[in-house]
Amino acid sequence: MLSVGIIGASGFTGAELLRLLAGHPDLDVQLAAADTQAGVAVGDLYPSLRGEYPTLAFSPTTDDVVAACGNLDLVFLGLPHGASQSLMPQMMGSDAVIIDLAADFRLADPADYLEQAVDQIGRIAEACHRSDLTFGLEVEANLVGRTGHLLAEIYRRVNHPGLVLVFDAANLIVQGFSTTEVYRQWEAMKPGLGWVHIKDYRKVSGKARGKHVDEHMLDNFVPADRGAGGHERILADLKTMLPSLSKKLERRGIPGVFLDLEPHVRGGGQFGGTSGPDGMGVALRSLCRVLDTAKVAYHLRDFDDLLAARGLA
């Protein structure tokens, strides 16, 4: 069993780490540092993790706590951009393996990693294909495929039936792209499109373009009818693609085109922010308003549908 510490354990990255590590049979989280939550029990901040971490509480990120990390086997840094650089000199002399999940020690140009990404994603797509699965690659800030054009190029080079692209307008707005630019990236991704993630983001200054997206910016995700993503135009265009796209996905064993609602990613991962049944209801009503504006027909499952599904109609 390897001992593990997390510095920056209460944010989006830290919460996901706590969730993932809780299910690992060979890793034991012994330290979770988070200045803003120091003294708070992990289970109180994230009730779904109370059973996994019954006695673990967040520690302040003091020099003593950082020094204590040197006695652990593995330390994750889930800190905001720029914060890891100040801690690394204190930790470099320890025997702990340090994994920095921030962007402090990465190259700025995603093109430097394009060939590596194509190779690795190609292998993932092939592995999925052999298991009758389809791999969806989402456009995402801070990754190689951070823009629609980069993702479209990865799709073109991989050229594998087990790979489709997942569009997310909010993940582009958060990087400083305009509504018009988001639509251009939608058009670039259309040849490889599989499905669409639905959430939005308030307008961001164009000065943010090309820069690292800090964790605090996740607080500004909003429902689809409140942001700058331009979902009305995108979904109206998707409507024209549905017959051909549905056939493409059905050949892969996927029963149609999915719009994946994401109310949970507003500052807290699946354990916080606007997650939960009420958040999903808000997101759904927002999507319906966008579909109405775009003149896209839809049907909400009703009681008769439930009866039919259970053979009771």
C-alpha cells in the first residue's frame, strides 16, 4: 500500500483525485492540504466521500505540512496555475514521487504534443473498437485538443472508426473565443462529430486566449441559454445533420445522437457547485428553451412513456 498526499485537495482537481484514489486498492490518502478548507473534514465538504475518508481532514499548506509530504510515497499537486513553482523547491529533495497536475511545467504550444496525442489516441480508439466501444474525444481547455481545429486535425490523422469528437461550446468560450469563433470550431469538428455536451459560459475577454484556464474560472459555467456559446445556431445546424449522423452512430451500435447535459461542472466537480437533481432540472429547462428558439422539435418523456417502457401500457 502506497501512502499518498494531495496539496490543493479541495478544488475541482483535488475533489476528482479524492474520488479516484478512494477506489484504488493500492493507494492510501494520508494527507489532504487545502488552505481554504483547513480543519474541515473531507466528508463534511464532500458527503459522498464520508465513508471513504471517515477521519481525514484538510490541513493548511504550511511549511511543516509540505515537509511531511516528503515522508509519503506519492504526492499530487492540484494547485492553481503558478502555485506549484513555489512549492517544488521545498519538495525536490524528498523521496516522494511528485505528480504536478497544474500547467506550471508544461510547454505552452499544444502542437509540440500533437504527434504523441495522435499515436496514443489511435491506440485507445483501436482498443475500444476491438471491444465494440466508441471513444469520444472532447474539446477541452489546457489539453492538446484545446480547440476545435486541433481536435479536427487529431481526428483526421487518427482516421479510425472507433473515434468520434465531442463538441462543448463552453470549453471554448472559457478560453476567450468569441461566439463567432466557437461556431467556426463547431464547423471544423463536424466531420468527426459524435455527440454534444451542453453547458455554457459567460463571456471571457479575448486576452485569455491561448493561456492556461485557471480552476477559479470554472465558477462561471452557466446553463445553455445564459452564456455566449451560441447554442441556438449550433443546435439548429445539428438538426440538419441528424439523419446522417444517426446512421453513422447506429452502425457503431449507438442508438442515436446524444446531448449530454453538464450542470455539475460549475466550480466543484460532481461533488459540488450546481450538481444534483435540481441542477439537472435547471439545465434541462434551459436546453428546452434553446431548442424552442432554434425551432428544433423534441419530446420529453412522460407518464405514458414510462408505462410503455415497463410493459404496462
